[in-house]
Amino acid sequence: MSLFDWFANRKKENPISPDHQEREIADGLWTKCDECGVLTYTKDLKANQMVCPECGHHYRVFSDQRIEQLIDADTWQPLDQTITPKDPLRFRDRKAYSDRLRDMQHKTKLNDGVQTGIGQINGESVALGVMDFRFMGGSMGSVVGEKLTRLIEHGTASRLAVVIICASGGARMQEGMLSLMQMAKISAALEQHRDHRLLYIPVLTHPTTGGVTASFAMLGDIILAEPKANIGFAGRRVVEQTLREKLPDDFQTAEYLLNHGFVDKIVPRTQLKAMLAQLIRLHQLPDLSSSLSHVSFERAANGQPVPIKPVI
């Protein structure tokens, strides 16, 4: 008799009484950290904004969670929710672009890869854009560009600070040149925002790459990043093959960019809301804003701002 037959016979001889119920553990009750392997009660992990309490690993979060983490309760006012993408090029690879859009909209319940709106961060009013990596890798198509441009213009007209949470694989190839045009359009809106001496803060999360990095992600007055976020333009392999040399292990990480002056500060997610509120509040101080508005800054190699000359 096999062991399986023996257990089957034992079960027949000693059936489980109706009063006895086996204890079941619900799916998703515990989460294992990808970095340190520690099991964390999922409810506690969410309360810690999806940051591992043991090693500080930042799990990927999406636009709805970001808005909930950053914006004060009952203050969020979404903008341009009805804008939807088109397929002007009738692009097709293994699947028609129109079908991909339909599938993504059904899966994510979003029209495209960004949510924009007005809200308050610890009582400070802000125009906030949050990119969502679930929607075709957060790629920047014409709708993403249009919504971010309108958000910035709304912030300029209302004299609000603009914050954009960046998470993207870059420009959306299915829209070709229409996608690349968004880089210039968003950058132009930011220049007008800057001309009005208003604050713009991009927050670089994992990953921020391609045309997003090459445009509005790096145009901030103050550039923040999450720990260990992958930030770059071309992929690591492409850069190595182009330069024909081995790159450092931490290349294109937030820490590497901070050490080379491309990022102003790395802020853990649990401290981000307080940091943004503090920066917005400081920028609104009349004495500080008037003095800083006449001084341009360059970033030194250690990431510290260095005043270089008055702006005429």
C-alpha cells in the first residue's frame, strides 16, 4: 500500500466532524520583502506606505496609492479626466495599438498613464501630477503630455506649486513623433511657470527613464528622488556598449545621481509628504522667495546648490 493510499484510508476511517474547521490563512495576509526576505503583515506594510520596515525597500506603488499617501483627505480635485488617447498612426506590432489601449484602460481603470489634479499637502495647496507605471509602462503619449501641460498651466494661472511624481519608461513609441513633441510642450509650460517665479518639484521614482528623464523630470527647481530608484535615459547595456567600458554597479541609481549633482535630495517615501509641504511653505515666504528669485544656482559635484551669479 502506498503512503497516499494509507492517508486516504485514514481519512475515511476518521472523517472530520462538522464542528471542526481547519484554520485558513487568507491570501495576501503576509508580504515577503524582495530585498531582505522578511515577512511583513500586509496591513502594517500598507500603513508604512509600502516601505519594508526591516530594510527600507520601497515597493512599487501606483497613482491611486500615491494620491492617497500625499494628498490630505477630501481635498483632491481631479483635472481633465475625460481626455482619452487616439491612434492617429494606426500603429500595429504584435497587437494593434487601439487594442492595447482598450486592454490597459480595462485593466487599470485609467484613461491613460497619468492622473492630475489639485489638492492640499499638509494644508499647502498644490497642483499634482502622478504617473502610473501600470499603464503601458507609464509611457508618455499625447494624452500624458496634454494633461501635464494643462496641469502646469493651471498651476501657473492659480499661482500654485507644481509637483509631478515621475514613473515612466519614456516616450510612447506607438505614437511616434506625436509622443516626442510632448517633451517640448511640457518643457515650454514649465518655462512659463518659472517666469512667474513659481515652484516646480519633480519626484523621481523607480523607474524614471527615456524621454521623461530627458525633459520635465530634470527641469525642477528642486529635484527629489526615492531611495534606489532607477533613473536614466538609455539602458545600462546600451550605455556600456556605446562607451565600451564597464559602468559602476550603482550607475543610474538615485544615489549615484545625487553624488554627481543631478538630484538635490533622496527622500524616503514615509517622509515625502512632510518634505514637499515644507518646501512649498518655504517658497511662499516673501523674504526668502524674493531673495532666491534673483539668484541662479548650479549643482556642485556633491549635490549641494552653489550660488553663481545674479539673474538680470
